[in-house]
Amino acid sequence: MVHLAAPKLDPAREARRLDALHDYAILDTPREAVFEDITRIASLVCGTPIAVVNLIDADRQWFKAEVGLGVRETPLATSICAHAILEHDLLVVPDTTRDPRFAENPLVTGDPRLRFYAGALLKTTDGLPLGTVCVLDTTPRELSAAQTEILQRLARQVMAQLELRRMVATSDRERARMSGLIAAAGHDVKSPLRAALYAVDRAASASADDLPARLADAKSSLRQIDLQFTQLATVAALTAGVRHGEASTALSHVFESMAAAWGSIASRKGLTFDVTPTGLHVVGQTPVVETLLGNLVSNAIKYTPRGGSVSVRATNEGNQVRVTVEDTGLGIADEQIEGLFAPFHQLDPGAEGLGLGLWIVRQTAAALEADVNVTSHIGKGSRFDVDFALA
């Protein structure tokens, strides 16, 4: 008995190749006319009874389209195309019985008794091979220069179709993400808006002595609404690729704004909220810096129980400024930190909001080229350090 195995590939390159293949999300999709047309053109031009658009997975070869085979996949061990992806652009085997790589292949020695193979590579823009557009015959033969050129052109058309589908899918995901962001912003704005309306309503009927406190509550809630809309506008601009350019932000202004916006909320929750004054300046536009730090403070207050504390401070670290937001809250388990900045991720599924705060932190930090580091201990609290460029 002859035992066949797929050709050995460099493990690291093979891992990248498979990641690229799966990123196109084409495997196991239904037949499509555009790919069927390509196989029929290949078969007619090359004069072969079999033509395939073939993709090489980890342990199988899968056919997006085929003429003359009647199956959608076969094991990788018997694949001739698995050898083709080791070539630069094209593999032509005029007579498989005379090639030691294929002479004992069951597809050669048994049905369908393949004797001829020609495959043009499907390659990503960075040169990773995904599969082939190939033609096969049951008699030995050669391809003319014109037939070879057309086979390679058809392979390029397949890659163009795959890239188009990926672009459409990416666009759909971006639209869905922005829709989710807008829905989340609407959800988060409703709470302070209701609070502001309630405070104004109470102020209208309050005595002269109570009026300043009622108006202060209304002002605090309106600050929250202003912060939410600033955040939405900032993240929408970042998502759209709007460049903010280099600018200098006085942290004193940001810290004062956060103290005013979050101080009364922390107080109502029974928390100590300490913002240490600073004269440092950082690189970045003020709305982006406010959005980043505001979300960290919001999360700290949300996950710190009554009686705890939240603090904000800045220190000069050479050519950087480190802003630290620290709390005595619930803490974060080590296994949760890796996915902490994913969209719609919440440490407490029962918490208010839709879990976009730390995702927004990641987006704004990337725009500012700032580093964010997390240190946390369950039951003791968390510390977020943001390293900005010193202005």
C-alpha cells in the first residue's frame, strides 16, 4: 500500500497562509455563477474535461467551482494542487505517471486516472498562496503559451472576486459597528437627559433655598450629555479616518472638566473622587484626550462600590506624561484583561450601558499613539496608566 502525505510547508508561513485564506470567508460557501463561469472558460480554452477553482485548507482541498469532477472537496493527501502552492506562479505536469510526486497518487493510478495537470496560483497581494485555478485531463498533454497566459489571467480574476467580497464584508461590518455605536450613544444619553429634565422640573417648584442645589444637579446631568455627544463625534471622526493632527492639550483643562462632570455622580454614589491638579501638557487634541480619560473615569466610578475611591493624577516620565486612573473597585481577573477592550464587552453583564467605553479608549489611544496599561487585583481595584507624548 502506498501512503501519501501533503507536501511539508514552513509552519510559520503555513499559519499565515491559512489565516489569510480564512480571512476571505470563502470556504464552504454555495456555488456562484461568476466562479462557475471561470472554470467553464478554463475548460474550454485549455481543451480539458476538468477545471477547478481550488482552495487549500489545513487538511483538505475545497472547490469553490468545478467542471468534470462532481465533488466539492477531497483529502489534502491526494491533492496535486497542494504541490502547486509551493511553486512561484504556475505548476504544469505534462504526464503525472512520469512525475515521482504523483505517479502513485490514487487519482492517477485509479479513477479518474489523471494524466495532465496545470494550475495557476491564487495569491494574496503579499504573495501568500491560497489555491489554484487548475485544469486536468486523462491524457498527457501540454498547454500553449496563450492557454497558459489565459489560465493565469483567470486566476487573477478569481483573486479580484475574493478581494471584492472581502471589501463588501468589511464595509458591512463597519456600518454595523457604527450603527451599534450610535444606538449605544442614544442609550447612554437618555439617562443623563432624563436626570436633567427631572432636576429642572424639581427646580421649577423648589424653594429659594433649594434652587441652587437643584440647578447644580441639572447642570451636572447636562455636562454628561455634552460629554456623550463629544465622545460620539470624536469616535465617529476616528472611525472615518479623520486626522486630528498634532496639538497640545493642557491636562488642567481636562482634569477640571472631569471633576465637574463626574464629581457629583461619584458623590451621589458615596465615592471619594480625587483629581490632582497638574500643569502638564500632552500631544493630542482636547476632545480626543477628554474622550479617552473620561471613559476610564466613567468605568472606574461604575465598577467601584459605595465607600470606595477613584483618583486621577498625572506624572512627568521623561518625554512622556503618565495619566493614572485608579480605583478601589471590583478588580479584573487576569483572563478577562485580554478581551477588555473589545466592543460590547462588559465585566458585569448586569451593568448599565452597552460596554463600549474601553473599546473607545482603545480607538482614541491608537489615534493619539498613546499606550494603555492595566494592573488589577480582584476585590482590590484596578489601575489604568495612559502614557501620552509630552507636549
